[in-house]
Amino acid sequence: MNLRTVATTPFNDQKPGTSGLRKKVAVFRTPNYLENFVQAVFDTIFDDATAPPGSTLVLGGDGRYYNREAIQIILRMAAANGVAKVLVGQGGILSTPAASCVIRKYRTFGGIILSASHNPGGPDGDFGIKYNTANGGPAPEKITDAIFACSRALTSYRIVDAPDVALDRVGSCTLGDMTVEVIDPVADYAELMESLFDFAAIRALIAGGFRLCFDAMHAVTGPYAMEILERRLGALGGTVINGAPLPDFGGGHPDPNLTYADELVAIMYGDSAPDFGAASDGDGDRNMILGRRFFVNPSDSLAVIAANATLAPGYAKGVAGIARSMPTSAAADRVADKLGVLCYETPTGWKFFGNLMDAGRVTLCGEESFGTGSSHVREKDGLWAVLFWLNILARRRLSVEEIVHRHWAEFGRNVYSRHDYEALPSDVAAGLMAHVKECFGELPGQRFGNYRVKFCDDFSYTDPIDGSLSTGQGLRIGFEDGSRIVFRLSGTGTEGATLRLYLEAFEADPARQKVDAQVALAPLIAIADDISELRQRSGRERPTVIT
Ligand code: G1P
Ligand code: ZN
């Protein structure tokens, strides 16, 4: 076995974002690009330039283009950096929540996940890599900053010369002194799901004629959904659509929302719509829940799950607390109040939930952007949310729509919508944000029709566990009746700037709760435009995407 130290020059653009390092495939294929980043990760996480004796890493990805090549490179580099063992998903596949599950279950040193989440794949698409720590969650900023610093000073990387490892069969082999164990990517995750949910009740529901459709969008959840929904829960063959993971996701955009999951939406709004529909994204951490001709807003989904949590065996003892990102509606807060637990309001991004979960403060977490999860892993989890809903439906025997309507009647409805203005010129977006901030002085007390401004601020958050402060997390304008408008710039967009406008109103009267959200929110939409001069500044008449 030939161990080589290869001289290299640093790239200066390897700063991991909240979801790791994400670039075009072509960038990752630049000679030494992936190798440099991986060496920067190893140099950061291993103290003495080599892995501690006996250390194990988990490795897998969402199956997108370049996944297999990247896995072979990372395995050869892990062997050269003294890693004792790597658990790699068969075929190089591991969904993000499954990787988190495996890291935790086998108490490994950490893991490397290859994914660009919901971004399109293929030779012209995106690729990504991120490091997760021993708790199963994404590395905190302290570590990602260190990786970036390391990448900028890198002069060499280590790799062994060896033939490719066979990834398609479960089993062990060696690569130099390192053991490579190819594992079933689904088994550990499916076992965890079976320990959390009432599979017998869900099986009985399905056996009784309940029909469902799951759209895997040709991304990573196909094999997971086939095993869990069709094999273990007895759903009919064909329940999982677009179930084969493809390197280019079949040319689609694997993001489970009303725009991109259009095939599922057509089925669920069609004449012979099944009882339940769901979809997940590229790497399996997002979810969309649909009833027959009915869309469940992700903010409501978190609240419904929280209110019904004890119906699932894994949550029978109740929840310790709930956390939601700031722009997510306050529907979950109302449930937390009733349950007598705290609801934490964190900045956008899953990483803020990790500390709260590790400290045992919260059990359930969610974001309005189709992310829901719990402390069973340290990532959001698409299929977990689907199974939670099936568990609730199996126990309550009501339709999805009826469950949501009854929830609103009990707790009130937080009518909610997000308007995205994509690919705005960066200076236009920055100018709008600056203008809104300038208005903050005169807004409190100001009246807009029936709405009177109660407060406005630029959201900041002090982590209650480690005391770290995050500022500039979004501009909030709160009204006296509890309605809100939030302006925020996306941190994940790749073209120009994406402005997100979040709108929320409260409706306590069940007789008025079933109206269309856009209709109910029309006055707030007008106020948002009035304050921010959105249409005039952007030159846009309407948002790019409405959720
Ligand atoms: C978006 C979502 C956010 C989510 C993130 C990563 O970020 O809005 O909730 O955590 O993707 O999946 P944004 O583009 O808004 O910064
Ligand atoms: Zn994702």
C-alpha cells in the first residue's frame, strides 16, 4: 500500500456554510479541490495530524452525480490519515438523517455526508460535503471556521494508492490498515423508526384500505420509503413514486414543495386522490405533508405533531420542549403553552436546535421551510415526519384536513405564508432591508388600517446553552393582535439575493379559519409593501414562489 503526500495549493473559497461546502460539480472536480477540503477536515478534527487510535467515521451521500467518485477519494484519504474504520452506506447511499442515526448508534467519531440537499444534481448541478460531529449533528461554526482557516493554509494532502472499494455489496474489506464496512443504509434507520412509532396501528390503518402516495423525487429516500412504507407497513406496490435514486434526480429539482413536487400535487388534487401524500428532498431531511386536496403548512405540521405527540410510543411520555426558527409561525407556541413546556425561538437553520436537544431542553423542532424533526437524531428528518403523521392518522382515524381543522378550532389558526423574491440584484435587496430598518424608529404605535405596530426589531439570539450571540437574523414587525411581518435575506441562494417575506396573522374564530391564506393575509401583504416599497424597489409585481 503506497501512502502519498501530495503537494497542493489552497483554494480560497472553501468556507462551509450552514449546510457544509456547496459548489457546482465542475468545481468539485477541479484537481485537488475535494482532496484539499477533506484534508482540511481531517487536520481540523484530528489533533495530532492523525486520527486517534480506533476512530470510526460514517460516510455516505444522497446518490447525486459525483457521489461514488467522491466516496472512493475520501476512503483513500481516510486510510492515509489513520482512520481505523469507515462505515459506508451500500452504493455510497445514506440519507442525512440516516447518517446522523448511524453516527449516534455506533458512537462514532463523526461522519462525512455528501449532499447538496434539495439543489439540482447532474454534471451541471450542485455537489456538497459536510462534516457531522459525534452527536450526529452538523459541525458547529467553531469547527467549520477552523476547517476554512485550515483549507487556506494547506500545502499537502495524504492519500493511499489503492483500487476502488466495492460499494455495492454489504460486507467488510480493508484499505491499507483501515477497515471499510459497507452497511445496509436503511436497516439502522428503519429500526429506529420502528422504535418510535406504532407500526402495528399504521399497518392496520393501511390494511383497512387507507391509501397513500410518497414521492421520493428520484432522490435518496426511495430505498428508505420502499422498505418502511411498502415492506414493513404493507402499503401497496407503487405507493412510492420516483423511488429509484438517480444521479441527476431525473432532471428534477428535489425539493418537496407545491412547485417542485408537482407530480405528487397533481395526484393529491386529482379525482382519485389517495388519503395521504408526502414527499422528501434530495438528502431526505425535508418533508411535505398533503391530505386529499389539502396542503399542510409546515408550521402547522409542527404544531399538530406536538399536540398529538403522545400518540406515538417514542413520545408517549410527552415532550420536554419545542423549538422553532423565528420565521416559523407561532402555532407551535400555542401548543407548548397548553402543554406547559417552553417553545424556543431560534434563528433560521437547524444548527441552532442541536444545543437545545443535547441539553434535553427540547424534543421537537421545526422550520417553516419543510423541516421537522426531533431529538431522535440531530438533523431534520423527512420520513420521520411522514411516519409521525401516519401514526396520528392511524390512532385518530380522521382525515388530514379534519385533523388540521380541529387543531385550528382548538388552538386558533396562525394563518401563514412565505413569499420569496428570488434572484434580486444584491444592492436592491440590501437597500430594501436598510430602508425597513430606517423605518423602525417611527413604526411603533403607527396604525395601518386595523393593524397597529407593537414592536419592530432585527432579531438576535443568545444561545441559552453556550451563550453565543447571533445578530442580524431578520427584521420583524409585530402588531398588537399578534400578526407579524418578517423580512429576511436567504443565506442559501446562489444567484443574486433572495428576499423572503414571512406573513402571519391569527384567527381565533373557527367560522373564519378555513379561508385561503393569501386572502386572509392580503392586508398584511399590502402593509409589507407599503413599509418596504417592495414592488417599486424590486420592479416585481409578484413573488417568485408563494408557499
Ligand atoms: C433555507 C430555509 C431554512 C433552512 C435552510 C437549510 O435557508 O429557509 O429554514 O434551514 O434553507 O435547509 P435560507 O435560504 O432561507 O437562508
Ligand atoms: Zn435537505
